[in-house]
Amino acid sequence: MKRLVKSPGFTLVELLVVITIIGILAAAFAFTSLRGWRVQQLQEGAGQLVADLERARSLAQRNSQDSTVTLGSTSVSVPSGSYSVTLSGTARTYTLPNGVRAAPSTGTTPNTATFTAPYGELGNTTGVVWVVSSPLVSNQLYVKLVGVTGKVILSATY
């Protein structure tokens, strides 16, 4: 009688199990990293809006001329992906990146923030809160302009 000698190597079933495990791990990693990438895009858009608000306030202080930032949206139910900045009488329109949208947080919140010269104070003494969102993630960020001082704050809570 002849003995069967096993040759070294993998069976087809073993290879399929390993490939399936690698596929499941890759899908989980891709889903997690895609969500992180979309949240980062939301933070980038909110950061862009905050930077332009801070620049408008700073220029109102330095140039002794009022500066205004106006959202393209007047309602939280219809957010806009663009806003305009008026500095020294010149208006420029900016677009938020990657589907990020901004809107006033409530129906009574103005969509315009005016920083008055020479101190860069906010014309609206009660403050302004704008919500920055993306249809790709459930997170929202809030851009807050504080009362008379006009200080700009980015927050994850209202």
C-alpha cells in the first residue's frame, strides 16, 4: 500500500476564508475612514467661515471701515453653500467646500453680521449663531458671534 503524502500549501477553502476576512476588515476600515473624511470636510468649511468672520472683524478694527459677512441663506431649512464678505466697500463671494452649507440657526437669527469700525463690534448686540452642516454627515457645527464684542467662536453645541 502506498501512503498519501500531504504537500505543503493551502487549500482553496483556507484561501477563501482568509480573503473573506480581509474583505470584511477592509470594508470596515473604508467606512470608518470615509466618515472621518466627511467630518473633516465639515470642520474645514466651518473653519473657512470662522476665518473670514475674524478677518472681517480685524479689518474693521484696522481700517476704520465697517465690514459685513452675509450668508446666502436666510432660513435654517434652506442652507446655502456660499456667503459674501464686504470689506472696504468691496464684496466677494466665497463657496464652502464639498457640499458644506451654512444657515442662520433660527428664524429670528439674522443672516448678516456687520462689524462696525473702529472697534470691530458686532452691530447686532444680542449676538448671532449660524449652523454649519453637511448632507453627508449628521454632525453640525455652530459659529457664534458674541454680543457687542463680535468675538467669533466655533462650537459643536448650540
